[in-house]
Amino acid sequence: MTAAPRRTPAITPAPSLTAPVEDYLKAIYDIQQGGEAATTNALAERLALAPASVSGMVRRLATQGLLDHEPYRGARLTPAGRAAALRTLRRHRILESYLATVLGVPWDDVHAEAEQLEHAASDTLIDRMARALGDPLFDPHGAPIPTRDGVVDETRHTTLADWPLGTRGTVMSVSDKDPVMLRYLGELELRPGAMVQVHARAPYDGPIDVMVGAELRQIGPTAARAVRIASIA
Amino acid sequence: MTAAPRRTPAITPAPSLTAPVEDYLKAIYDIQQGGEAATTNALAERLALAPASVSGMVRRLATQGLLDHEPYRGARLTPAGRAAALRTLRRHRILESYLATVLGVPWDDVHAEAEQLEHAASDTLIDRMARALGDPLFDPHGAPIPTRDGVVDETRHTTLADWPLGTRGTVMSVSDKDPVMLRYLGELELRPGAMVQVHARAPYDGPIDVMVGAELRQIGPTAARAVRIASIA
DNA sequence: CCGATAATTTCGGATAAGCGAAATCACTTC
DNA sequence: GAAGTGATTTCGCTTATCCGAAATTATCGG
């Protein structure tokens, strides 16, 4: 191993990355954010690719200094990789906010549309959209929007599946990955800002009784895991 | 100066085309619209590619039924190719209009931005933007916007370089290809809608004296060729 | 009709991204 | 501590898009 000059890169992630590369970095960020290791398999599943393909790309990105990779162990973003991931995340979430707020795109469609546009929109366009929205801090699903300089709230909130019985809380965010799930949660009024209180949880992954606003609902554990809660401030 | 709108037979523009393919089709449409033959070299220059690359792609697109190609002669869009080109053109021009009108992107920047986004935005998003604008018929540079069904005004207007002396006319459109040129034309107030009258033309590609509104300007023939004029109605 | 020139195509090769099958490694279990 | 299992990587190959150099074709001037 030659002692490569390991400068901690400034916030500027050099040249424009390809769409697949941005997707890998975003996925790795996301998995790390969930506290898990960004293994080949986890990445392959999230990106809907064959593990073999992920192996190759991860090696390439590691040589490009965007992530650290110990073979058979998993990948971890370098500062440069993290910066790139956050830039893409900002684009994604600003776009989601803009599409939902200004153009009235239904909130369960916004994710897929933003997924495409995030690779094409220029930085200045994203900033224009952000300004038009009043530089929002959260997207329509409650996810925090990184600033232009890569500052982002990374608080990990408890999911509704783990929220203590009896305690009142607020919905902070819902997962935006699955449009069907989103539509379902929308029907239950489980959107960011909603007040909740878990009354009971049946054992063995049974249904959860939860007050949403003034309504008593029953939801399954999978849906509950997509909803993140915080104490009322 | 030919006439009037044209209807394209409803042909399913098969599965989503790649960005390069859409660019080729758009370029061919554009060149044909200018009355010239879409030769390999013309395409190579417009797309900033090597002629060898164009040869290969044109052959491929011909086998896919998007264009007719006689080797050593040039390419011509089939109905399917034309439909695909017009779909991309609609996206491009709706995006230009939206960016300029709603988001305040400077009119010399909108082309480059739209060039990227047109390959990523969904059809329904484009329609949403169009509706938000009141389904405009022309983009900010005066170019006609095809409808969802591929109807577009293909009138070919005379350029300012050929406009008869003394006759008053209206600027119908300006070329959006070169941002520097656009900025220049903007400074001269040569935008769609402006009234013009050519007073004199110096020989040998000399400068052109032209009244723009109430101002007398002098412009060169290259700039004049980017401005299209029609009689006042 | 015959080249010369210019346009076009063909050829071999490069890069990015992906896949399936086979080999390899890590970890748990006996 | 060996073996089996599942995760990971390697290998060979595919597709899309691009390039430069060499070969080919069209066309125009005489």
C-alpha cells in the first residue's frame, strides 16, 4: 500500500457523478442512517440489483475515495462520499417539497418523480425552488432537508412500533419509499404533525391500537415501523 | 414559408427511449425543420459527437423503425420517430416556459436546464406544468409547443437576415441554442413580440440597420439569422 | 470518363453499468 | 477445530454509447 495523500477533502465533491453513483451513495447513507452496515446484500436489495453488480461498483467507488470498503465487511462513506450523498438528498427532498406544494403532485407520487429529477436538476435550480418554498427544513414526508453546506438533522426517532404505551407523541416522518404504504398512512391521517398515543400492542407482531388525533385505529407492525414519533415538545 | 399545423398519426412511441436517442431524434427533427437533410455530419456537429458515432446510432435507430436511412444519403424521421421527437420537444418547451415564468430562471439559461430535465420529467408532471401555465402555445423564445397529441405549428418564418427592406414585422422567435447570443438579443430588445423594420443592409454580410421598437440598431448577419419575423397581422 | 476531395461508413477499442455462475470467505455449530 | 451455510467476490459476458483511424463511396471539375 502506497501512502496515498489522504487529505480530508473540502466540501466540494469534485466532478459531476453519474446517476447510478448518486443512487449508490444515497442508498449507503440511508442504510448507515438506519444504524445498519451497508453490506453488499443490503445494497443490492435496496437498489434492486444483483449482488455481483454491487460488488463491482463498491470497489470502484472505494478507489475513487467516495467510500471505505473492507472486502466481505461492508462499505462506509468517506467525508467526500457523505457530502455527495447529502447533496443528492437535498435535491431529492427539495424536489419532493416543490412538486407536492407548488405543483400539487400527490404525496405518494412525489418520491418516484423526484428520484428521476434529482439527477438532472442544476444546483441553482434547486436553490431557486428552495427559495420559492421559503427554504423548508422538512420535506412532505417529514424528512429533514440538508442545507447547501451539508448540514442536516440526523436525529433518529423511535418508530410507532416501539413507541411506549400511553405516551402521547407527534408523527415526525413517514417512510416515502412505498407509494401504496404512503396512501394507506394518508388515509389513516398518519402524516407528519399528527398526534398519536399507543393504547395496546398485541403480541407476536399483532395489530397495534393507536389513537390518531381523535380516532382509534388499528395498524400492523410493518406500517407502524414506517412511522417515526417524537415526544410533544 | 410553408403553412399551418400538422397532425401526427397516433402511433405508440414504444418503450421509454434513452436520453441520447431522444437527443438524436430531436436534432433530426430540428434539421429537417430547417429544410436541410439530416446528414451524418450535420448531426455530428449539432450533437457535438464524432461522425463515426452518429453513423452507428443512425443505423440502430433505423432498424428500430424510428427513422429511414439510406447510407450516404441522410436520415428522415418515420411517423414513430417524429412522434417521439415531438414528445421530447414538448417536454423541452414546457420546461423552458415553466422555468422562465414561474421560477424566474434567466431566459438564456432555461435551454440548458431544460435539456437535462426533459429526459427525466414524467408525462404527467409536464402536463401539470403546462396546466399551471395555462397550456401555453409558445415557449419564452417564441418556439411553438407541440400538444400532447403531437400537433404543432410548423410555419417557417423568414429570418431578419432575409426580411424585406422597409416592411414592418414582428419578431416571432429567436434561436435558443446559444446563451451568449440570447443575452445579446435581449439587450437589443429583440424578443418575441418586438416590432422591427429593416432600413438597410450592407453588402457582403455587412451590418444590418434595423428599427427595434423605437430604437435604431445595427446587428450582424449571424445574429440576424437567429431572429425570425412575420408580417404584422 | 477519371480522378481528387469530402463525406460517410467500417473497424477495433474504450468505458460504464449490469448479469449469472462459480469460486471464495466468514461465521456458526457441532 | 472442522464443516456447512450463507454472504461476498471473481470471472466471463452483454448492452449502450462513444472515439480515432482506415476504408469506402459520392460527387464535382475537367
